[in-house]
Amino acid sequence: MLFLIRDGESERPLTGLTVNESYAGLACVYVGPALEVGREILWQETGEISTPCKVMRCQQLHRDVHLLGLQIVG
């Protein structure tokens, strides 16, 4: 699954493995630095469809491996 993290005017990709998905949000595991709760990211569903999400939880599972709980806000 591809997400885009907004840093001011720029965006950087984040690739995650989906663990669970519902109408209200999703959970995914990814390798990288922790993301702060409240941060907004975009879920890139297709090349033309992106859905804004908010980080509700970021739990470290192992060094540089995190579980994200995301709430769909759009």
C-alpha cells in the first residue's frame, strides 16, 4: 500500500503492509521512523484516488518497524 507523507510543500512516499481495513480507517505495518500522532498522510488508493488519513496510533514493533492506526478523515 502506498501512502504520501506531506512535509510542507513536498510529499514523500511511505509503503506499508495492510493489516486491517474498515470504512473508518486502517492499520498497517511499515519500516521507517515513527510518525507522530495527529499527522496527516494520504493513502494513495490508485493513481488518481487519494484519501486523507490521520495517524491515531504509532506503535514500535521492532527497531524501525511500526504499526500505524490510521483514521480516514476524507
